[in-house]
Amino acid sequence: MNPKTNENSLSTRAARVLMNTYAQTPIALIRGEGCRVWDQEDRSYLDFLGGIAVTALGHSHPRVVQAIRDQAGQILHTSNLYLIEPQIALAEQLIDHSFAQKVFFCNSGTEANEAAIKLVRRYASEVFGPDKKTILCMENSFHGRTMASLSATGQRKFQQGYEPLLPGFAFAPFDDLAALDRVWDDSICAVLLEPIQGEGGVRVPGPDFLKGVRDRCRERKALLILDEVQTGLGRTGTLFAHEQFGFEPDLMTLAKALGNGLPIGALLATDEVARAFVPGAHAATFGGNHLVTVAAQAVLAVLLEPGFLDRVKRVGGYFQERLKSLTNEFSQVTEVRGRGLLLGLVLDSPGKPVVEACREKGFLINCVQETILRFAPPLIVTPTEIDQLLDALQGIFKEMGF
């Protein structure tokens, strides 16, 4: 039965009752294991999107599933007015493996960025004075869809119709220190950026850019916030992407992979910056409850197992080399971008038809910036599964006359 014409299809039911905020594909994924998912008609797909870098350990990872089951039978949620042991334990894990000394938990990457914006504004007002309140962001960035994180996002297409945006944000081109210097003035209290731009096209900066921003923040009395919502937690082959660039920020935001599918976000900060938050200054009703923090502990434990991140680097390198071979074979495939298992393939033509053709052949990918195919599979993806995707892409490109 055709899902597009059946009046009782999920697509029709969804159109009747859901706000039209997603350009949804007319399939419903109902089961998953590892890198493979199945739809309502029991057709299987290899998932090279991973919920957009969320299911880092794959679908239905046994340790995560068991942690959720065990905790669900005890207690799911209490207010943050009471101590939550698994929340404390997760914060200890994150602090033990990062620059930070304090953590605030919330429900998403957007909320983590919102918390970071509030924290640096509050810190700056107390330490730098009332005139230092602008946050410098990058063009082509993406930080979320709440009003502050949207105002910090450097892509006009996400902001249209929501004016007036919040004041207090300035923008400079990504990976351009000279342009950054031209925009920077005495009102800048912080810089907010992604170490690798994800929604912006999987753009990796040059080796000197991020450290250059770090140095300028130090010299000019500004804080550095890294949005590692997409790049963090093993995605690029190290626990955090900034480790590969040889510096540390003042604040860092995480989400996506932290819960492997459960909603959790985190803001990490140094003691010095975190002291600006006091009781009542910020909160999240569901932030860091028992269920999500137990699941996140299981995720982090797997990511930190000996050899896990080294394997991500190896497999990511193999994936990148396979993608590069397509640039030699097809004139409309121009560039490979990314680190680890966050990769982009740049085309000279729209990517949407390729995404649809991949789905028809049983592979889930997506497209950003109209022409860049993005791959963010579970970190447990195998070379064999990568080969299957690449063989399919090769066939699709031939069929489309690339």
C-alpha cells in the first residue's frame, strides 16, 4: 500500500496532528541494532546519520539498554532541589576527563548553549563590568533554536521571521583571524564557536585558528566557549575535538552522543567562571535526572574503554580515504571534509537527490548547505559497512552522470 496515498498512513496522520516543522521522509523507523535500523515495513537500512551524531554507540547498545532498564525500576526523576547520585557521578566522570571543574546538566545542546550564554554574560557583568557584554560568534555557525542560541547562530535561514533577535551578538568569518580582529572591540566578553562546523558544512579550521582565538581571548579578557554538541564525545577520534588542536576553552557544551538517544545536555566550565551561577541564577526541571545520567554514565564508560577512540580514528581515516577516491572518479565530487567519523562530501550539484537514492538502496545519510553530504554514523561502524555505502554511492553517481 502506498504510504503517500493511504488515508490511514503515518504520513497522513502526522500531517493532521503535528506542526509542520520537519521535512519528514515517509518512513518510520521502529527498531534498531548496532548500525542497522528497520522501518514499519521491516525494510532495513544502514544508518550513516546516527540521529545526527546522537547514537554514538549504535542502536540498542546492550550496556545502555541495561542501565536504562535497571534505573527505570528504581526512580526516574526527582527535583534538582535534592541530591541526585548518578548526576554527581556523571559530572565526576566528565571532570576527570576534561579541563572543567563544574558541570550543569540540561536536556539538549540548545539548552547547554543557552546556559553558556547566560553564564558568560553574568560572569562578565560581575568581573569585567557592564560595558563588556557582546558575544562574538562565527558566520555559518549553528548553536540551536531557542532565542539566544538562535541569535548566536550565523545562518540567516534559521532566523528569518523571528525578528527581533536578541542583541549582544557579533559575527566574524570562521577560520579567519584577520577578519576576527577587525570585528573585535572592547565590548566582546566571550567568543562562541564550534571547533568543526557541522551544520555549516563540516568545515575544519586551519591548524592555527582555534589556538589563535584562544590566545586573543586570554589577551583581551574574554572567555572562550566551545560548542562541542556535535563534535564531542568521540565523534572526531578524541573525546573532545579541541584536544586535537592543542588548547583548552573556558566553557564547553555537550549533548547529542551523551545520552545515545536520551535527552541530556551539559555545560562544563572552570571553577572561576562557574562561580557566577548561584542558587536561582539558572535551572532546568528535568536536567540531569536519574534516568538520563545513568544512561550517560554507561555511554561514557564505553567511550573511555581502552582502544575505543583509537579505533574511531582508524575507521574514520579509512572512511575518509574511501570518500577521497570518489573525488578522483567523479568530476562533480569535489572535496572531502571532516575528522574521525564526522565527514562531509562536497558536490557540485544539489545533494538531496543523492540522499533519496541512498535511502532507496538502504542507506541513511543527509545533506547540509544544499550540496554537502554529511556522514555521522555510530562510532561502532565497521569497514565492511563503509564499503557497502561507498559501493552504493559509486553506483548512484554513475547513474546520475556525475
